[in-house]
Amino acid sequence: MGSISFLVMHSGRWNEDNCCINYTIEAIMLKEYVTFRDLLDEVAKQIGVDLRFNNVKLKYKIEGSNAPLEIHNEIGVRVYVSLKKDNKELTKYHLCVSVYVNDCELADRNLLEDGVGMCGIDGGDIV
């Protein structure tokens, strides 16, 4: 059983062109047959997010697509792992992580707490 390495981008946001910007980046290595739950747990542990109080969305972009793909179940994990196995370049198919607290994205929540903005359901993504 092999392992896959990938980059995780977090603490940033998606811009209007569906590109991750202003992010922090980290590397993770997981077993090839990782489950969706294991992937969520490892990403959350790596970036310091407690899944008891937060929700996490995992997205990545592929060439030729304007919109990112979201990994939200076992099939999504299998597709992602398959892409990573075919292209082992570390910077290819990095995961962009969005963190939500009480249905508000973390950046929008921080703006609200600072009195600068309002938290809306359709706000910009945190990666």
C-alpha cells in the first residue's frame, strides 16, 4: 500500500477568478486508500481545526476547469487520489481548505466579530 503527498492551502480565500489567494501552505502525506473521514481528520489536524466545532470543505482545481471540484464523499476522495497517483508533482492538484464556523466562513466571521462586515451564507471562500 503506497502513500500520496499533497499540498494543503488554508487561511486564505477564493477570488472572483476561482483562484486561491492569500493562503498558508503545508504538505501532508496519507496512505493511498485513505477514506473521506481520514482525509478530513488529517487535514484538520494539520491546520489546527477542531472538527467538533467547525466544518471543513476541501476543493481542488483541474486543468481546463474554471470552477474548483469539491471532495465531499468517498468517490471524490478516490478521484482525487487517482489524479495524484497519475501526477506525483507535489504542486499539482493541491487542496484548498475552507473552514466554516456555525455556517459562516471563518474570514466572514472574523470580519463580523471585528465590526467590519456582515456574515452571509454566500460569502467568499476561506482556503
